[in-house]
Amino acid sequence: MSNFWSIWITVLTLIVIAGCFFILRKMSQNNTGIEEGESMGHSFDGIEELNNPLPKWWSYMYYITIVFSLIYLAMYPGLGNYKGLFGWTSSNQSIGTDQGIKIDSAAALEAAKAENRLSQYDREVAHADDKYGPIFDAYLATPLEELVKNKEALKVGGRLFLQNCAQCHGSDARGSKGFPNLTDKDWLYGGELTDIKTTLMNGRNGMMPPKGGLPIEESEFKGLAEYVVKLSGGEHDAALAAQGQGSFMKGCFACHGMDATGNKFMGAPNLTDDIWLYGSSRGSIIETIQYGRAGVMPAWKDILGEEKVHVIAAYVYSLSNK
């Protein structure tokens, strides 16, 4: 932060605190010349204003608040570039500034740890690692086939799921448009324990290019959508679906298979079930055909580590394998 803004924030903050103090003092004194309890000469709708001082407990509470704010600002950073008497910081990772904005890096964090310059957050993480690290190491050493039967491990996996996965898949893991339901048996990349862990560890990048990257004309969209509806067992126009089958055979089978049951190695969905990631209406299907879809699942191995991913994989598997 530049010196100008540091001074600006400091002065403005202190002026506001001082202003609160003087206003409180002013309101606690009788400067009206009217005796306490007497009428102020104001009345409205039968309600008359009397000259009564502020309640003592109310005034003292605000005095205490003002004193506390001054002590807090003296001890901790809050006034511009002032670092406080304790020198506390939320991050020891700063390696420079860009237009007044701090830049953090993993390398700077490691350097701070090496020099024992740990922020409060860093110390809390280190304490948690010391306390819970052996537990997760034991979980990692347990094969997934056994871990999925461990109720305590599944509870831990459920909490990790809520913290890291529920934002996309929902707290009940049933997903939403564009985010898969993890409680059914439909898996784009396979639903075995090793498949799920691989997905969590490395992430996934699903891509269907516009028109599947095929020479499909816009006039064919309706027929192709009708054929896809037929594949999933929906009510359809037989003649229009027959036309769409010809469009499908132009190359859609290369990803979805000749029987349209999908390909887990490519993440190509099964078109013969009644499970839809982006909607089952003809409009949604045509939109998918015309513009394609791009789905990204982030890799968690560097964020959570294999120990926690191992537990989450067991939990996710248990959702669809009661």
C-alpha cells in the first residue's frame, strides 16, 4: 500500500473514532438549559420529548467499545501499513507487489517455513498435520476395498466432500445441470474405486466439439436430436429419428459407440439410458449438438494430497454402492 493511502486510512479511522467519542460526550451532557425530565417543547401525535440523558449502561458500553478499538488497532494491523505491536500477519508469503496488490507463491511459503516465519494460519495447518496426519496415513495404507467398509473413514470422507466437492455436486451429491449425480450408477469415466480415485487425483477435461467435429448441417439437428431421444427410450417421431440415425452414423459412433452406450475411456456418455447431464429436452439436446460441451473437473492431488483423496474416493463410491 502506498504511503498516501496508508496515511489516508489511518487519519480517517482515527477521526471517526474521535468523532464517536465527542458525539457521545456531547449527548451525555445537558447543554439545553432545560431541567432534566422537563419537556423539550417537541411533541407529535401525543408523544412529547423530554430532556433525559442517555442511559449510563448504554454510554459505558460505547466508551468500552471505543477503548477496545484503540487497543485492537495498536496491537494488530489495521491502520494502513502499520503492522501492530504484535507484528501479526495473515500471510508470510508475500514476494512483492503488483500495483499495490500482494503476490503470494508456494516458493515464498516454503521459504517462510524454512525461516520459521509462520503466520497463524500456517501454524494451525502445521498443528492439524501433526495431529491428523497419522490418521490419514493409516487410511492411505488401507486398500480402498477395505476402507469403503470403515464407517469412521466414510464420515471423514463425507466431511471432506462437503468442504471441497459440494459446491459443484451439491451437499447431497446429486449434482445439477452440468455437474454429475454421484449417487446413481452412471459414470462417464467409470465407477469402480480405482476409476473414482483417478478422477479425483488427476481431474477430467470432457470435451464435445460443436457438431461433434463432423460435417453435420444445421438442417440435421432436429433429426439427430430425435434419434437420441429414441435411443433413451423416449417418445419420438419415427420418421424424423430415422433421418437422425443417418446423421449419427456420420461419426457420432466413434465416441459414443455403435450401440451408443458410451466410452468411459473418452468420457463419452451413454445415450441409451435416461440420465442427462445437460437436460433431456429436445432444445437442450440440439444446443449440445450445435455448440458442443466442455466440462472440467479439477485435479485434487496437489490441493488435498493423496491421503485425503483416498478417503473421499471411498466415500463417493459408497454413495452409489450402499
